[in-house]
Amino acid sequence: MELKSLQKLVHNWIVDHGIRYFDILTNTILLSEEVGEISRIIARNYGEQSKKKNCRKSEDLGEELSDVLFIIACLANQTGIDLEKSFYKKLKKKEIRDHDRHYNNQKLK
């Protein structure tokens, strides 16, 4: 799926089911919360932290990553940003800036 299509899909969902967008501040706080949930899952499943015994909540990393993507699309829609255009612009910048840097990084060898 193209990012433009994703942004349109999120917008249509908001209009059809969400009544309206939460304000930008609320969405930013929700984004922070969702990133924290991703961090918790990764710390417990891939890091050194153990899972809590009484943890009944199902931990689905894909679902939490999707929550972040949804909120990012909301924020982009609210601020008039074309994520696809911005992403390719950023990728080009990183290609120029980081090409040799990573090849010469001894930590990655």
C-alpha cells in the first residue's frame, strides 16, 4: 500500500467511525503512549526484562506498530503533510549523508 493510500484510508476511517480527529496535542501524547507499549514488548520479548506473572494482556508487536502508524497518519493528515513525499525526500537525504558512514563503521563488521 502506498502511504498516500494509507493516509486516505485513515482519514476515511476517522470520518466514518471516529467522528473527528483528536487534536494534535492529544494525538502526540497517544503516539508517545503507543511507542511505550512497543518498547515494553521489545524489552520483554527481545531484551533482558522478564514478563510479569499476572500479565493477562496479549502483547502483539504488529498491532502496536500499527497503532503508531495510524497515529502518524492522523498527524500527517492534520498538518497537511504528504508522508510519501516526505519519506522519499528523507530517504534521499539519508542515502547521501550515510552511505559511506555505515560502510566504514567497524561496529557493523
